[in-house]
Amino acid sequence: MRFRNFRKTLDARMKQLATEGIGVTIRQADPISPEMENALWEGGHLGMKTSVALTNTIFFYNCKLFGLRGLDEHRSLVTEQFKLDKISDKMFITFYGRTSKNFAGGLNQRNLTAKEVKHDCGPDGPRNLFHVYQTYIDMVGPGSMYRRPLAGEGLKYSKQVMGVNKLGKIIKDMCSGAGFHGNFSNHSGKRTCATNLFQSGIEEQLVMSRTGHRSTAVRNYKRPSQEQLSAVSMALNPPKLGSEENECAAEFEANNSKLPKLMVDPMRTPMINITNCNVHIFDTGNK
């Protein structure tokens, strides 16, 4: 193997640095939390107030809804890959993917298909993405998805395609303008997609259908919430003291009067969950 001695030397040096705590962490893009996302809408960084805000919205939700990667999948994106449908009172955006990192086509991937995602936009409202996408696609027309936004009032776009450098830092500039602190980049969009679904309890297979992953690599994109991390910590903490158990019992007594009368089936043992207390009720046969 070429450079065999060099690789062995480099590997040994990297292991030595790792024992010193150097290079043991990986710098990853931070996801955008629901609170941050709401702040972006309220601050005018997302929405349809300006051409820049509308471009930000389309780019961010292309990442969040359809799991597009930071830059490469956006550069070749065209408006014809999106279909807007109204079925009864439902509104849908369907994305038809083409080639990507996980799907290049060719002989070795004849049994695979490109990503196709149908997103339900939910109830109508000022932030309904069906109207956002409809407005944007009507303005830029067929062809390249991202056109250079023009300054001034109203929504105006140039026929010129947005440059790679500008496209490559849309989310970074948006988060910086909102005053967010952290490692935010275009990759934050896809990480937000995986993290939100994970924290909402969505099955991994469904998460992968959005992100486009075909392996467990999707787990690298997930970030647990603080509540989930706290739940793990609580499960590993030492057993509670007797006084803490008494507090739990006292809480049950305080709430007992609020509980509805139960018809107890002698063949079954009903269970009520009260703030981490499992209360079993047994029928003793007494009237």
C-alpha cells in the first residue's frame, strides 16, 4: 500500500493526541429549535415580507421538510420537482427527488428509487407552507429553484440564478441576523429535520424516508431534547429516600379526591399513573 509508513505514523500521532483530549469531539452543525424557528418568523427572517425572507423560507423548509443536504442537492434543484395539490380541504407539497449522495442511479442501484415525499401542510393559516411555495414558484417560474432576490419593497427576483457562495451560507446568514449563537450552517436544516422527528417519537424508518438515509447514519443527525436527556439521568440516579416516597404518597392522597369513581373488575388490576407514582388498586371484596 502506498504511504503505508506515513499512515502508520499519522495514526499513532492521532491516537496520542486523543489520549490528551485533542480531536476527540466532532464539530457538527446545530439544529434549529422550534423556539428559534418561531423567532425567525416573528423577526421577519422567515416569511413573505421580503424577497430575501421568502428565499430563506424556501431554502430552510426544503431542508427541513424534504431532508435536502446543505448545498449539493440545492444547486441542481428546479421548480418542476415540486407539485402542489389541493385535495378537499387538504393541501400537499410533493417533492420528486433526482440524484443525490445516497442515490446516484446506474447499474448498481437499479433496485432503488429516487426520493419522493408528499408533505401535508396542515390547516390553513398565515404560515401555511402551501401558499409560501405557491407564491415563490409562481414568481420565479420554471427552471432553477433559486433566483437572486432583489432589494426594495415587494417580492421581486432577478432572472439570474443565485450564486454558489450566497447559496452556501443562507442559513448561517439568517441565524446570524437573528442573533443566534452556535454552529449554524446549511447543514442545520437537515439536522433540524432529523432532530424534530426524533424528539417527536417518529419511528426511525419514517425519519429515514424524509432524510433519504439508507443506513443507520441517520442517527448522527438526531439530537435528543433536554427533557429526554433529563429522563435518562433520572432513570440512572440513586433510589429515592423514604421521605421522597412519602411525598409521592402525599401527592396521591391530595389528588385522590379528584379521581373519578372506578368500577373495579375483580379479574383485572387497574393502574393509575400519577406523577411518576404507580398506584395499583386491588378489589378486596369489601363493600
